Amino acid sequence: MKNYIYAIAILSLFSGCAKEEVKAPVQEKAKVNLENMKLIKGGKFLMGTKEDSYGDKFLHTVEVSDFYIDITEVTNNDNFPMVNISYNEALSYCKKQGKTLPTEAQWEYAARGGMSSKLYPWGDEKNTALLNDRDSNLFKAKEVKSYMPNAYGLYEMSGNVREWVLDSYSKDFYRLSDSKNPINKEVTTMKVTRGGSFDYSNGYPATVAFRSFDNDEAKYDDLGFRCAYIGKEDIKAVTKTKVERKNQKKEKKQKSEKSMLKKTSSNISEAAKTKKDAESLFKW
């Protein structure tokens, strides 16, 4: 009788294992759309300028990590920059795409295009053939890609329309900020704008170092934005180190799956043997 009860228990256990539900694999998270974006390789640069009459562009060394940034300002369907949009609206627009606004440091690093300590993306001399500011006498925004891009392939980083960046504004931030990936997270309604515009000139130049600011609810016809993105899990690795890490992770996963498969096969074989032994108990 004891043998009979033992056999029934073993068969029930085996039956339970056989009916175990197999979970469907989790679908991969949707990737961020990187069209119209440029990968900017990180590095160190001199942020700010010696020509700092206002005292908020203190020249200092900053390091930024790799990031993506829009090649052009965000546009309407007519290929003109999207303007009359507040800081909060611009940030919300970027976030809906899984992105954000560029930090002030990211923006200036990208705007310089590798040109160290220069006033404009092309050098120190202003040239109205290369940008749209008040001296261009257009007094309105032009379509994106109307001017030559900088060395990073980015358009209208000087002039056309100003651009919101992520940072709050503080006159002394450059003197107090971190040297790596700085960002002013101070809770204030005053936010930084960069790049100058068709309505800016002289005291408000469209240089890569000039800082301006506005209330986060301000809307103007010369103020737009572009988005930025720092990829981690959702995009392909962009450096050799990350590729190696990705491959190592893949190999580790494959080894884990093989080990699990081997263990499962062993359990099935053991269960089959147990089932066979249990069935033999009925042969009396």
C-alpha cells in the first residue's frame, strides 16, 4: 500500500512538471528614432569666452560624454523652425520621443564643431553669408539647412532662431559647475537659450559662447529648439568598448541559456526515469 501511494505521488509530480506554463519572451523595448540626429563623440573643450563683459561666460574646461543631437532645429511641416514654443512645451515634445533638450554644455560643444576658442562655428570673423542675424536684414527665420553646416554636420547653430537648452540660468554657474557633464538643475523659471537669432546682433551676438535666457513660459517668433539623446540600453553601442560589453553580455546570456537547457534536459531524464520506476511498482 505504501508503494502504491508513493507511485501516485511521483506520477502527480511528473504530470505537474509537464504542464508547467512556458512564458512568452518579453518584447524588446522600442528604439528611439535617431533620424535627423548626429552622434557627437564626447571630449574636453574650453567652454565660455574671454570676451565676457557681462560676467556669465567664464572660460573653463568642460568634459562631455557621447550624445546625439538633432542636425537641425525641430521643424514644422514647412521645413521652417518650430517657434513660438515655451521651454516646457519644447521639453515635453522631446520627452514624448524618448529624448530631451541638450544641456548647455552639450549644445556649445556641438555648436563649436571641434573649433577651439572660436566665436563662430567657422572661426572668429562674422560672415552674414554663413548665418541669419539682424545684420542679414531678413528679420525672419529661414528654412533649416539654408546655411552651411559646421564640422559636425549641424545646421544653424549660429543665428536663424535661438534654441532652448535644458539648463536653468544662473550668472555664476560656470564658476561653480562640475567639470564633467555639467547641468544647472536649480529650480527656477529662468532657462537658458543659445545660438542667437535673426533678431539678435551687436550686444546679443549669434556666437557659440553667448548665453541668453528667458522665462520658461516665454514664446517668441525667434525662439525654437532641437532635441538631444544619450543612448544606453535602447540603441546600438556607439563605441568599441560598448560593443565589447554588448558581445560579452550576449555570450553570457547564451551560456546561461545552454546551461538552463542542459539542466532542463537532465531534469526531464530524471523525471522519466522516476516515472518508469513508479510505473514498475504497479507490476505485481
